[in-house]
Amino acid sequence: MMFMRKKRSIVRLLVVEDEPLIAFDTEHVLTDADFTIVATVDRVADALAVIESGATIDLVLVDVSLADGSGIDVARAAYGRGVAVMFVTGNCPVDAHSFATGCLAKPYAPRDLLGSIAAIEATRGGQTPKRLPSGFTLFAAA
């Protein structure tokens, strides 16, 4: 008997992170888990360009503090285009629940990153995640 893996609804991700080592590690973990990285950028302007290009993006992982501005601007632009957003930051914005699906606190383990994406995916599929990863907050509006 062959077991089939459930088809994912989140496959294509945009990573917005200005710490090179964190960006590299995140990209590596996600690629190993069979996600497609649409782009990894470190600036608000570059993230907005990718979002506005019309590229298919299922989820944006964005840090709040970026060298050229705030990841909140990236999150609002993605939300405006119907793209899910997860903040990956040491300081989750107070009003993030109005335009993001969740927030994962730094530092985090690779399993917590993957578990956070799985929780968002489950919620989008109408299910309640059994357990949330350490440091992850899933917003009720998700």
C-alpha cells in the first residue's frame, strides 16, 4: 500500500529577512522541507516589488525591523493582495492580528518554523491545529 502525502496549500514563500545568517538558515530549512522560495530579500522595497510583480506567493515570512523600514509595510501590502503573512521577529507588532495570520518569536528552532507554517495551513483548511509550536502565536482572525 502506498501512502500519499497530503497536498499542501502553502508551497510558495517569500522570505523577508535582513540578517543574512537567519535568511540563509530559513531558506535552507524550507527548501529541505520541499517548499518553493519565490525570493529571499532583505529590504522593504525589494519585498514590495516581488509582491506587486504578481508572483504567486502563498505565505510571506517577514521580520518587523528591516534596514530600510518596517516589515509591517510589507505585511500590509501582502494582506492587500490576499497573501497570508507570518511575522518572524523578536517583537511582534501589537496590531499584527489585523493583517497577519501569526507571529513566530525569534530565536526559533527549525521544527517550530515548519510547525508554524503547518498550523497556518491547517487553519486555512478549516481545521484547528492540535498543538502550536513554541514561540508561535496564531491570530484568531486567521
